[in-house]
Amino acid sequence: MAALQVLDGELWQWDTGREVEVVGCEQVHFAKSTTGTCYTVAVADSKAKIPDKLLQAAGRMYAWAYITGEAYGGRTRIEALWDVKRRAKPAEYIYEPSDQRTIKDAETARDEAKAAQKAAEAARDKAVAAEVKGARATTLASGSEATATMENNVLVVGVPKGDALRYSDLTAEQIAELKKPATDAAAGVNKVNNEFKQLKASVETAEKGRSDAEAGRKEKETERRQDETERKEAEAGRKTAEQKREQDSTKALADAQAALKDAKTAALNYQSIIDSAAAVTALGLKKVNGKICQMRKVGA
């Protein structure tokens, strides 16, 4: 949990060497206002020194506890506000100037430190990644110091010339010491090879996952196109059926209208026939030898 507070009581004008206690932050930024340039002071042993210049005048003084790092980038955690009480200037007052730096200066220093760290890590990784392809020994002049160098990824061990030495003359510790360069080189080779195999396996696994995903995507795309084709065919069939239904409906309506017209005509003809038959009966007309004759009663 972050914290920021003044040590040793209230702040007075013309105080010097005053400090604040800081928890959970790497820097404290001091200023007399919330605008302009502030003083950036690094935290050491959970303390940060208040710039003497800010205590030369009474009034408000601001402080911001600031944290930096890979996880945060740059972030203000706490803001504090204190009142500097007014008093007369002591005769023995001595002012020690403080470097006034902006937050940008602090961030630049942080970035430079990060860049140096990354460069060191890159150099270390490059050294570790160097593959040891073999080892050989050379004989040096008597009295020389033993050497060990790398030439084209080959470990070259220089052994000073001396008296004949038999294997049986060596102790177990000496044998282990003589074997150490080759053992270390072999271990380094095995480590690099294992790391390479792991990296290769990771790459192959990732590539297989990508290939499977691409195959799945293509399969889904093919299915989507088939579904789209079937949808278009169904839509075409629906339109054809709709057109046929409209044609059948139009024809059925026309047929019904024609049948209704024929029925009306037949009804009219039937009425005409009835009317004609009634007229014939009323007039006493009969057809005799193909002629229409009016029949009268004798004596009428």
C-alpha cells in the first residue's frame, strides 16, 4: 500500500533538510503549484528530501508519489498537500540548491536504464545461444598459463608443456578439473540443443494450429457457399411457385368470371323462353304444318 507523509512535524518557512516518508513509490515530485515544473526527488530508504527552495516561502506545497516500472510505465499513486507556516528568516540560514528536473527528465533516465538492461540481456542471450561445435587442445610453452578461447565455435584449450604425466598420477579432483572444460562445453551444447528442440517443437505446434485453423476456416467457407447456393435455389423455386400461383389464380378468376357470364346469359335465355311460352299460350298460337296459326273457337 502506498503512503506519503511529512516526517518530524509541521513544515515551517526557512526549514532545511526536511524529509517525507514514502512507501510503495520510487520518486516524489514537489512543487508550489499544480502547474509548471516540479522537483523530482528519488526515494532512498523510504525517504525523500524536500527541496529547500520550496520552503523559502510560506503557503501551500504539493507532492506527488510517483511509481515507474514495466508493469506501470509511469503513474502517480498519491497526491499530498501541506501548508508551510510563515516565520522570520534565521540569520544562519544557508540555502542548498536542488536540481530541478521535470517528469520528462525522470522518464528519460528510466528509459535509458531500461535500454541498457535490454542491451545487457541481449548480449547475454547471444552468448548463451552460441553453439559449441567441438573442442581441441594445444600445447603451450613450459611455464605458460593455461588458456581457454573460442575459435569459430570451437573451444581451444591451451595446456603448458611440462613433465610427462601419467593418468594414474592424477587424483580424482584433478581428473574432474581436467574434464571440467569438456564437461561444461558438452553441457552447454546439450542445453543449446535442448532449447533449440523446444523452440522447434513450439514453432511446429504453432504452425500446426495455424494450419488446422486455416483448414477449418476453408471448410466453413465451403459450407457457407453451399448454404448460399441452396438458399438461392430455394429462393428461385419460391419465386417460380409464386409466379405459377399468381398465374393459376388469374386463370381461375378468369374462368370463374366466364362461367358467371355464361350463367347469366343462360338465365336470360331461360327467362326469354318462359316469356315466349307464356305468350304462345295466351294468344292460342299453334304450329300447324310448319306454320304458326291462331286457334279460335267457333261461334266466338
